[in-house]
Amino acid sequence: MSIHWNFKDLIIGEIKKNGGWVNAHAHIDRAFTISPDSLDIYKKYMLEEKWDIVDAVKHASEDEYYRRISKALELMIDQGVTAVGSFIDVDPIVEDRAIKAALKAKESYQDQIEVVLIGQTLKGVIEPAARKWFDIGAEMVDIIGGLPKRDERDYGKGEEHFNILLSTAKKLGKMVHVHVDQFNLHSDKETEMLADKTIEYGMQGKVVAIHSVSLAAHPKAYRKKVYKKLQQAKVMIIGCPTAWIDAPRHEESQPFHNALTPVDELVKHGITVAIGSDNIADYMLPFTDGDMWSELKLMAIGNRFMDLDELVKIATVNGRKVLGIA
Ligand SMILES: [Zn+2]
């Protein structure tokens, strides 16, 4: 009788042996907020516009936030996810309702899943009211989170955003997770800036880049330069495969690649890579359902990356490293 290999069973079996799945990046406070009625928002607007349009689901009560977050955590637990790192909006719209609900859920589910909370700065950290809520959130979260593109677009102050994140994290003794290089364009150089800033602030080993998709849009010589900087700065990376595979068609000429974090090259250069589901069924990613196997499969196929041992590490122990719970 011949043996038919099933890579899904093989890899998931190894993931169980290594402590279970780790979903290192999500936004569980906005999970399940899309409906057929609001699907047009996804079709009509690009991400930068949605940073404000999504306000529509952020006026929710603390109880509603608790329900969304609980449902997302149960979805994770059902798949054998044992730890999750989630950004939670803390800003002038939501104020502290989402983070309070998340802290409650973290405690309620502590026997089933380890929850690490990270502050999301959809409104930036420059505008005074946004800064006020960033500072309040920084005390409540486990990890300082950021989105430099917001302040770069509004004020040309992306670099200042990095400075505020890193100085706050250093002062509070916390790690930093930053959304960088999301747009799959060679004009993006945020991963490089994050590595430079990490060294400038002496935060080696405590900083994590989320996405770094645009790295793959640069020529090989630039990519190699950045990989070296990431090594020196001990910056780790979280790839969220479905999140950017919908990068819109454009007419820029750039090296051919799929719109994914270049995991094959990062791993080859000794950089720690983890995986996240990113948004689940919301305005940003309506069809994403938080299925970790789908995410890992897309990461592997889209990067022609079939190193089984490394894929298991990406789905398990590396996730714990980037969340500071190794
Ligand atoms: Zn995100």
C-alpha cells in the first residue's frame, strides 16, 4: 500500500507538538464588523481612507467590543491557537472602551489562550487628542504599537511617529510592533527606517515590523542592505499573507514578486519571522476568516517557501518570540 503524504496534517501535527499555533498579529476589536450592506466600503475605498471610515464601527460600547473580541478568541481557540497578539484601537473615537473590553477578555480566557495586547494608533501620535490617547493606551497595553504612515500622510511626520513609539517603549520597558511597508511600492522605505531607529534608541531585540511587503518591491541590492540592517538591529518580522495579497494593480515597474512579506529571503538572512491573520471579517479584509492554515499555506506557496521546519517555527515558537512570551 502506498503512503500518500498530506502536508497539512504533517505540519499541523508538528505545530501541536511545538505548543500550538501563535497568531502574532490581529485586530480582534474590529472582527466580524463587515456585512453585505457595508461590503461596498471595501470596494470603494483604499486603506488610507478606511483609517477614518472605520470610525463607523468604533462607536461601539464596551460590551459590544467584549462580544467581538470573545468571538475572535473562540475562533482562535477552536483551531488550536495558544497565543494571540492583537492590536486594539486606542484613540479619540474609541477612547478606552476597546482596550478595557480586551483586558477583561484576556483575563476571562487566560486558561485557554495567552492574549498579548498592542495599541493601535489609527489616528497617529502627532495630533494632540490622538497623542493623549496614545499615552493613556501605552500604560494599559503589553506592547507599544504604531502606524507611521498615518502621520507621514497627514503631516509629513512619519519619522517623528517612529521617535515617539520608540522613546515611549524604552521609557516603559515594553516591546514595539510597527505597521511598515504595507503598500507594495518601491517608494516605501519604512522597514529600513525602523531598523535604523531601533539601533538609534538601543532597542535591539525588542522591535517587530508588521508586513514589510514593500521590501520585495525593491531591487536585490537594496533588499540585501536592509536584511543586514534588520540583523544588526535584531528586528523581527510578522507576515500576514492574506492582508496584502489584494494589493491593487498599478503601473509602476518593480521587481516581480507576489504581494507578500519576502519570508524566503528573510529566513535565509537569519531574521525571525512569525505569522498573523491580521484583520478578520472587517472593513479592511471582508473575506479573511482568521484561518491560520490558510495563512500559512499562502505564505508558503506565494514565496515558494517549503522549508517544513521553518514553517512550523513561524507558526509557533517564533510567534512567542515576537510577542515577548518565549
Ligand atoms: Zn494590522
